[in-house]
Amino acid sequence: MIVRHAGIVTFVLLLAVAEACAQSPLAAEVETLAYRYHENPARLDQVRAGLEEALKTDSHVKNLVALARVSFIWGDVRASTPEEKLAAYDRGREVAQRAMELEPRNALAHFWFATNSGRWGQTKGVMRSLFLLPTIKREIQTVIDLDPKYPGVYALAGNVYYVVPTLVGGDLELSEEMFRKGLALDPKFTSMRVGLAKTLIKKNRVADARKELQAVVDERTPTNPAEWTLKDSKDARQLLESIKGK
């Protein structure tokens, strides 16, 4: 009995060791880098390349998801041409899809697949990428079903319903609803608040939009300092300037 118990313990320990070896340390670093990349944007290049190298020998789900995430950020922050952006988002879609196949109930795999797909379509041109819309909407619903308290999925949904024209599936009411659901979960998610403000402007609710934008400018502890520093605070100020006097 004791020997059998020892065998089980050994087996469990071996599994734990295998798990630790399979996951690249860079996958864990992405968890921090995703919020601090403004301090050293070039680190995105190194982590991206390192994860690609790690995947040559081990397609661990966490490595795949991390690469999908960093591919999206790299496309937004480091890519200098539309072609580089499209290639980065397409790579993000590819590795996220592999992660989904390995772990169908991995909410983050579905999320980064949908997010990269959405940005690829936005970069390519919304009207030229409408074939992706049913897939993106399906993946959004899958993430909500798997993890309804994940704020990022509501930011994605809000942006999709905002960007897509009403005649082909956009919906400003749903956009506002999604953004507000996400902000209820994370009030300091500043890119989501900017998205809500854009939706409110399009709905001719300029005073409400101004409050949201000012909240972004005044935020001192944003959920994602990198996004706030490099994008959200600047976007909020530009939008406030554009609606001045309205």
C-alpha cells in the first residue's frame, strides 16, 4: 500500500516537472510585460522571438496563448507597416487556434483568437473582412460562456459592434451595453472607457462622452499602465479636443 502511494506521488511530481519544463518562462513574463511594455518596448521583440523558438520544440498551450497575446501587442505597438501588422495578427490567430484545438475550453485561447482576428479585419478593412464577423461573434460568446467575468471580452465585443456598420451587423446599443458590462467588472480599464466614449459620441451623447474621456485623462492607477501611457490618455485628449464646444 505504501509502495503504491509512493508511486502515485512520484507520478504526480513527474507530471508537475513536465508541466514546468514545457511552459517557457517567457510565457509567464508576458503576464507582466503586457502591462509594462511602455517601459521597454523592444522587449516585445525579444519575447516574441523567444516564444517562437520555444514552440519549435514544445507547443505548450500557455506558450501558444502567450505568443498569441504578444503577437497582438507587437502588431499594435512595434509593427511599422500594414503588412507587418497583418502578419503579426495572423500569426496570433494561428497559434491561438492551435491552443483552442488542444484545450477547447481555454477561454484565453478563444479570446486571443477573436482579438487577433478582429484587429486583422480592422487593419485589412472592415468591409473587406466581413467574412470574419460570424466567427468573431461566435468566439466572443464562447469566451463569455466560459468566463463571464473576464473584462477583456466585453471590450472586444463593444469595439466590434462599434466598428462594424449597422447595416452589416454593427449595433451601437449593444456596443454601449458591452462596454458598460466590462467597466462594471473593471472601472480602470481605460481603453474600454475610450471605446464607450466613442460609442456615445456616435450616438450624439457628447456630454456623457466627455465625462468618460475626462475620467481616462484623470486616471492615476489604470489597469494597464502601458495602454494608458502609449494610447488611451492620448486618444482621450484628442477626442476631448475634437468635441470641444459641442
